[in-house]
Amino acid sequence: MCKPGVNPAVALRVRRIVSENFGIHYDRIYPADSFREDYGVD
């Protein structure tokens, strides 16, 4: 679920791109996550 004002279609595209490029399972990516703290990505 997205925050108000966030386009769900865009959020899903970003989620897919992050999953593919960083090798993080799609189901483990959430809009509130931090790249550095949650994924260890700088």
C-alpha cells in the first residue's frame, strides 16, 4: 500500500527495477524501506 499522493503504477515499476538491479526479492521491497539501512546499498 502506498502513501497518499504516490502513484501505485510508478511504485510497482520502481519496486521491479530495484528487485532486478539489486537482487532483492520483489516481495521484500516496500516504499518505506531505506536503501542504505534495509538493503545495505550505498
